[in-house]
Amino acid sequence: MQGVLHKTLIIRLSSVGDVVLASPLLRALHGRYRDCQIDFLVKAEYADLVQFNPHVAHVIRFPGGGTLGDLVRLRRTVMSSGYDLIIDIHDSIRSRYLSAGAGTVTRVNKRKIARTLLVNFKLDVYDRFGGAPDVAARYLETVLPWGVKDDGGIPELFFPPGVPAAVEELLSAEQISPGKMCIGVCPCARHGNKMWPGERFAESAGRLAERHGLPVLLFGGADERKMCGEIEAMINGAHPRARVLNLAGRLSLLETGCAMDRCAVVLANDTGLMHIAEARGVPVVAVFGPTVRKFGFFPRGARATVVEHPGLSCRPCTHIGLPRCPLGHFRCMKEIAPDEVIRCAERSLS
């Protein structure tokens, strides 16, 4: 086993899900070395996801739209900080530059060769490259030599006291009474072929809302407000008794997590918001289309359910997502019926 750790830096620049999935590493590392200073280097737009984590001492922000000069200055800061270990769980050109020349660096094993062979040739050779643990466990592999072990727990997301008050004020202003549970929906994704059709989210959420008398909260970013508005209109048209609130673009990431605390279940695609929901301990029903468990992004908790079409020979066609189905049929998503998602959600609502 390696020596005792006193000052450690974790590098994970982006994105939402990846940063949230680093929280089990933070928890386990701090649990093993209580006196170790753990810093986290991340893009400024995702800093809030770790800013309030009790296991993190300092957050180092890479500025949004950062230049080469910013990168050079940041590397000087890293090199002068006296870290006895740098944990690179991003493994990109920038993260390698930031850690180049440091005394001890450990990096995540992304199983890139196995991933490429599975996507391009449908050859599963993960067993030859250390198996296919989930991403949180892969991050924890980096510190196994220091005696840090995975506790198997779900990710975590923390926020300051003011956030719940702000969310409650917003929900109350929208006539959603305190304590009223809701159905959460995260219908968007960065890549088109990772999105279950919007009309199916609308049908699933609308039927559940009418059956259980629960409001529907639609989550997403500012650029997803239009799509969420279309889903809101579909629910209102087919299920006029359902109360729908489009929150896309109205909440920060932390406020989104806090609002999810009011959800009895969250329906989602394979996205960062799905991981935020799980990190808040909310039951999740996640629809996975072009991506598969081997890539490590399935939720790890017992309160999460994944709905997928496992029998398709064309899966996986990508590991991060594509604008559209490369074969044009989109069977991995179109052949998942609302009844399947509703059935999984009912297990949580019951």
C-alpha cells in the first residue's frame, strides 16, 4: 500500500453527470484519510456541484471559455500547491497537461479499447481490460493502492441552506403546496439519439399524474425550455386534469437537485440530471437507448430502474451520443413503450 495522503487534488473538468459521479470517490477518500486536504479542479460552470461537498476543502475553477493562457496559469497554481497526489479522473489532453510533471499522478482507466471494440465491432472484451464496473467505481480504482475502498453507496449532492428556501418559494408561487409530492421528468439530452421521444414522456407523466393526483415538474436547461414547453402542451392536451410546471431554464443545478427532493419518482434519459436525481436519493426510471451498462453510466442505487431494449444487435452505436440514429430506425428508443416506464414508476409510487 502507498503512503499516507496529506494533500490531494482531483481533476474532473466536466460535465454534470461525471462530476456528480466523483462524489463516492470524495466520500471514500476522506473517510480513509480524515486529515487529508482534498481539492477539486473543475470548470467554473460545474463548480457548485462540489462547492458544498463536506469532503472537499477547496474548489479550483477553470474559467468558462478558458484560454491557453488560463490553462498555463492554472498549471502553475497546481504545480506550486505541493500536492502529494493528483487524481486525474478526466484523462483528457487538458487534464494531462495540468498534471504533467507532478510527483505522483494516478489516472482513471476508461477502458477505451474495449469501448471502441464494443461500439464499432460489437466485440465485448471488457473482461480483458479490468471488467466493466460503473464510472464511480472506475474513479475509485485510481486510489486502490492507497487503501481506499468503494462503499458501494450512491453519489451525493449538497447545497447550502438558502437553496431549499428559494425552491419552496418558487413552487409555492406556482400553487404547488409545501409537502406536495410530484412527478419529475427530465426529457432532454445533449445528443438527439439519447432522447426517448417527447410524446412518450408526456404520455407516461400524464397518465401517472392523473392516476395519482400528482403535479408534474419538467426539468432542463435554458436551451431545453422550448422542448419542455412542447411536452407541457402535450400533457395538458391529453390529460387536462394534470398540473404541469415547466422549470427548464428557471433553476440552477443545485436548485434542480433540491426541487427533485419533492419528487416521488423522476423519469429521465441517460443524462446528468438523472445522476443528480439519484444523488438526491430520489427513485429514478431511466431510459437508455444507444448506450449500454458496460460504459458505466447506469445508476448504481437500488431505487433506480433502467428501461432498455437489450435484444438489438445495433446496440451500442455510440458511447456519448449522436445527433440521430445512424441506421435511421431508432428502434432502441421507439420500441420502448410508455407502459414499460409507467410500470417501473408505479413500483416507486406504490
